[in-house]
Amino acid sequence: MVEVKETLDATYTETDDGDRTLNDYSLTNILGSGSFGVVYLGINSKTGAKYAIKEFSKTRLRKKDMFSRQAFGFRGRGRGRGRGIGGPPQPPPSAIEYIRGEVAILKKLNHPNIIKLYEVLDDPRQDSLYMVMELCEKGVVMDVGLDKTCDPYSEDAARKLFCQAVLGIEYLHEHEISHRDIKPDNLLLTSDDVLKIVDFGVSEMFVASGNDRSKKSAGSPAFFAPEMCVAHHGEMSMKACDVWALGVTLHCLVFGKLPFVAVSILELYEVIRTAVPEIPKTASRELRNLIEQMLEKDPEKRISIAGIKTHHWLTQDGKQTLPSTHENTDSIGTRITHVTEDEM
């Protein structure tokens, strides 16, 4: 279990000159922003250590929590202690309770390709909640979107990044966690080019040992698997959905663009379900084959993580061998167990 400090009485201050502090952290440059809030570069005034400090709006978190209660009859991802809509009234949760599931999962993760969480802080006088995380100095591997293309990586450079992502996802799946939002935005690089998987806000523990089925759709639409793009869909394999999103991510890395684009969400869903992505002729035969297998419309026929690890493109026809599943998962730390009520 990774030790994560929780500070419920933090103090955030901002001077007239714009200098921001949060307890022992000086908040300097803005590293990024999104619907959740802002990510700052944080420097510990006592040690000089640098961190990424992610700010959440408690107001937005409360609205998200209320939607989850109404839509699913429980709070968050189903591991919380709240009753269903018809149960007795519950007292309003503390702010940290809104991200308790994500914090509980991150406490259990110990892998070189998964981001580390060090501290969670709440200033009860402010609207913000903060997560102090490992700093990835080089930022996202690629800033690509429906209306934005990027310079692609070479196949060799993409392979080095992709191998790390595969090992991180294998670790999660072997410990019965699905990320649910794999995309270049959620793959960050440290100063020495170590890839870190981030943002476990919609991640799910499997409902039971070996059972990765879920009816919930989660993640970013451009990375949705075809089986998620159907109204009133039934249960889906979360691992197969992660593999699809990883395939879309690989397409982005080597071609600098998304394989499926459209002007509306409904049209995007239709394209994902029916269209065959164009793969440039410049792609190697092995790369083309891997992408086609990862973007297989039928989840039952889609390649698995185990298949990806031994694919000719990833291994360079056997010249490169990835760590075995045992080496990649069991030897790094204590095997993960399900999130318990006490950990929540």
C-alpha cells in the first residue's frame, strides 16, 4: 500500500502580486487545464522538491456526484458507502470523499509506468481540492484531437512509448482494474522519457475476480470502442475497451491524427462502428497488422494485451522481449486486492 497523506485543514493563500501557496507548496506555473480544473507546478518550500498539483473544483465534483446518485442509484463508481436513491438521507460527504475512489485505487498502484500520488489537500474555506502527484516534466506524449493533428513519432520512437503503456495497462488488468480513459492526453513523460499513465477518475475495479464486464460507458468519445457506441448496450469487456483505446492511441502516435473523426458525437459513433481507418502506405506491414487487430470491431476477436506483447511489431520480430506478466505485475509490489470500505 502506497502511503498517501490526507490534509483536511490545508490553507491556500494568494498575494496581491499573484503568488500562490498551499501549505508548504508554492504554486508556480500552470502545467495544464481541463474540465476538472488546473494543474500547477508545485515546489515544496522546505525540500525544493517539485510536484504536479492538480486542482479540482468541489462545486463540479458535487454536481458529478449528484448525477451519479441519480443515474446509477449510488455514489461514484459503486464502491462508496452511500445508499441508493431510495435509502435514508445521508449527510453531505467531505470534499475528499468525492475523489475517494480514485485515491483508494492510486494507493494500491506501484508500477514505474503509473503516476504516483503523494498527498491530498482540502482547504475548507475554498472551493478547491488538491492532489499532489509525481511531476512529468515533458508533459503529454501528444496533444491530438478531433480538430487537431500533430507531427507523428517514428515507428521506433512510438514503439518505445507504446511498450511502456502496454506494461502499465497489463499491470492494471492483472490487478483487476480497467483504466477506461486511455488516450495520449493521459500518457505523460518524465524528464528521462519514462511514460506515466495518469487520470484514474473513471477507472473501475472489476465487479468480481476475473469478471471485467460492465454496462457503463466511460472515457473520451473519440477513443470509445464500437460496442460502447450503441444505445442501451449490454455488458462489455472493460479490458477489450481498454485495448481498443490503446489501439487508437497507437494510431495517433505513429500517424499524428485520430483514426475516426466526425462533426458530431452521433456521427462519430457511427463512424467508429462502421468505418475502416485508413492506414498510410508508409506504415510497416507489422504496424498495420497490429493496429488492425487492436481496432477489430468485434471485441471477442480483438487482440489481447498478451497478444500485443508478443506481436512482431512490438518485439521487432523477436529481437526485443518485454517482461513476462509475472515480472511486470507480481514482482513490483504486493498484489492488489479490492478496495475495502476502510480504504474508501
